[in-house]
Amino acid sequence: MAVILAAVLAVCGWLWRTRKKREYRRSEYRAETGKRYKKVENSPGTEGEYQTSLALEKRVRGNRRFVFNAYIPCRSGGSTETDIVMIHEKGIFVIENKNYSGRVKGRADREYWEHIQSGRRQTFYSPVYQNLGHVRHIRRLLEERGYRLPMVSVVVFNDRLDRLQVRRKGRDVIICRSRRASGAINRRLRRMERVLGERELEEVYEILKEQTRPFWWVRRGQKKRVEKLQRQRGNF
């Protein structure tokens, strides 16, 4: 009996993983990034990014395109890396994706938040402030190309987080878990007007897509800056 049960569980597991791989192959995330499924499932951050984009791909209404992991140039030199940018016919949604477990506490108008896990408390830089920089650099890049578009900052925590306690007062930003992201974005879209036709949307997509193919030294420089910030914030 135990052998039969083990065999049934193994078959169910194989069928589940096969379905997940098929879903991934059909996703816009794979089409845009070209990443292999094994690499995605073995990286918590990448897997969380994919799950958020999949939810948006399935449920966000209207004409839209996605750009992942773009290196947006900064005015002071260097670049900043975005997680997900959704170019929608009604505007630009800049999405910062966080993959935490435990609890997160903070305020949208405060620069540092708190992560609590297994009794340990750690301060980390506010993803709202982090994403404000992304929005600012994307706005400047598009304005230089002749596009002045409404932009919405979105901070998404993946569903493995136990509790999210964030006060939104003071900032016009969407803060939610991955499973609620599409609903929150659709509610915001209902209050927005269409600003991009199909041709303009594709032009904006190409502008941002160009930024996903940086030279190797740009990627290395960005990685070093992130590591330096993490060390500094760890000592905060």
C-alpha cells in the first residue's frame, strides 16, 4: 500500500510540475526574459517576480506590454535596475517586487521599514523610496524621447509573506501582496484615461526594452552598488 501511495504522489508531483512548466513556456515573462524555468524556480527573487508578472498578465485589463530587469540610466551616471515595468495604454506602472517571509512593518512616508522573521528584527530601506527613484529616472528617460506619461508606483510583496503592515498615508503608491496586485491596478486604471495608441505604446516599449540589454560593465557596476547599499543598510 505504501508503495502504491508513493507512486501516486510521484505521478501527481510530475503532473503538477509539467503543468507549471507548460504555463511558464507560454508566459510573457519567458518571452521577454528568455530565462529557463529551472533558473526561475531555483531563485526565490526571480520566481517571485515571475509570479507577480503572471498574475498581471492574466488579469490586468487593456492593451499592455511588460519589460523586466531594465537598467535605467541615472543623470548622475550609472544606472538603476527595475523589476517590472508595465507599459499600459493608460500609463506606466513601475513595479518593485519583494520576496520576503515573516512580517513587514512600515509607513509609506518613512525611509526605513522593519522586517521581522523568527523573532529577529531587521531594518531595511523602504521599497517605496527605492521605487520613487526608478519612477523618476524612467520619467526623465521618456521625456527626453518626447513622452510625458502618467506613472504609478507599485510595491508588491509575494504571498509567502505572513503579514504586511504598511500605512500608505503620505504617498500616492500601490502597496499590496502579489495576489491582490492585479485588482489594485485595475481599480487605479478605472480612474485613468487612455493616453497611448498601439503605435505609441510599442514605441515606449522599445525605448524601455533597449535598457534590458546593457553592457556587462553596466550590470557589474549595478551589482556592486546594490551590494554596497546592502552593507550600509545592514549597519543602519
